[in-house]
Amino acid sequence: MSLITKQTATGQQVVVGDLPQDFLRVTSPAQSPEQQQINNDEMTARMLQSQQMAYGGMQGMPTNVTGRLSVTLAQAKLNKNYGLTKMDPYLRIRIGHAVFETPTASNGAKNPRWNKTVQCYLPKGVDSAYIEIFDEKTFQGDDRVAWAHITIPEIALNGEVVDDWYPLSGKLGEGKEGMVNLVFSFNVIQAAPAVQPQMNPQVVMIPGAPAMYPTFQPGYQPVIATQPMMQPMVVPAAFPAQAQASQPRPAAQLSEDDLNQIKDMFPNTEMEVIKSVAEAQRGNKDSTINALLTMNA
């Protein structure tokens, strides 16, 4: 659009006419596909956490899953603190289409601790998790300082609890940004036995049986008919044996006293890790202790 200028009495040039539509508009720079994916993950993580808080946890089990995966995002040891002040790191994990974030470790710097346990259903064909660690900023976008692509340990998918450290990549190079501590456990979902739908009652006609059913006349006075006729008799249908099978009982849970006793036995192990191990062992106290002994060996 061309602008028309006019000279005032004082000799100054002023613009008259309509201003262009993009006048004083601030255009944001084009984002790279990687940055767009980071922003999408952040939005997904916050929406998922809001839904979990609103509905009290995970929703009904979806189809096409192999089991339920539990991951404790324990801590990290970074090799460099970026910025003039101590970093405020938080961790984001993506497993399949599920994205979770930890709370921010204020002033965590190079040694942030989160001890956040997340759970999700593991889709078939998914065997890895993508980790990103960000430094939370107040007046600008959060900085991504480390990341890792971690294959879920095979022994964890076989029912064992795996507590291990994994290398992080970043500006310092591949696998040179530090380490992150994760605890994996996995519960296989047993398919429920097929239950056939309940059969409707069968109606059998018995010839020659005297009818003793009420017939109603105006005024709702019952009159009993006695002439021989075909009378319906209701015979309940048999239920299939598998329909009467009881559903599997849910896994037992350890009491607070049991958890505190185990915590006394393993004072250096976080309570969230103990709870995660107990859940993986289906509430069996002895199995939980043995698993923790193996982890701390």
C-alpha cells in the first residue's frame, strides 16, 4: 500500500491515509521442526497432567497394549551448569504418545532430584523412552540442556525392577552431558477370560397342563381360568462354566507400617522407589525386600 505524505506549516513531513495492515506487527521467527516437537510435547504433558489431576489417575485400559509401565524419574547428575545462576531443571519423558513432566527442581543446578513416579500403558511395538531435561526460565523460553533415547531394559519387561543410570547428550556432545537415574518396572496385563453373554430364559410349552394363571377383567378383579390348555413354563438356561468363573483379584497393597519397616531396612532408598518396587511385586513384602536387596547389591 502506498502512503501519502504531506508537509505541515512547520516544514515537517507527516503521513496521511490508511496504515498498512502489518504496521507495528511483531512477527515471530519460523520454528524448526525440532522446536515445534518440543512445544507440542510440553502442551501434551501439561494437558495430560491436568486430566490426571481432574480424574484422579489413569483412565480405562486402552486396547493394543502389553502391560503397565512404571518409571521413577529419580535424579540427574549434569556436567555443566548453563547460565549465570543455578539452573532450575525439570525432566520430560515421552513413551509412545504419553508425555509426562516432573516438578521443577529449584536451584537444582547440576544435581536435580525429582523422585517422580509416572505410570502408563505400554503400547505394542513401543520399547523405548525419550528423555529431555530443561532449565526453567522466567522471562524467556526454557532451555533444553540434555536429552537421551533410552531402550526399556528387557529384564524390566520380564518383571524385574531395574534401577540404573543412563548417559545424557547435549551441547557437550553425545553421551557427555551427564547421567540420569531411572527405575523401571512392568506389569503384564493378563487377558480376562472370555465370558459368553447370558442366555435368555427358555420357554417350554407343556401340553395338557392345567393353566393357573390370572386373567384380569375390568375393575382389576383376578379371575382364575381352569380349562386345559397349553401353559408356558419358564426354565432357566444353564450358564457356561467360564461365565461363572470369578474375576482375578486385584494385587494386594502393602500397609504403611510394612512400607516404613522396609524403609528402615533400606534408609538410602527413596520411599517412591520402594512403593514402585512393591507395586511391581504385587504387594508381596518378601518379594519386595528381595528385589530391593538385588538393586542395592
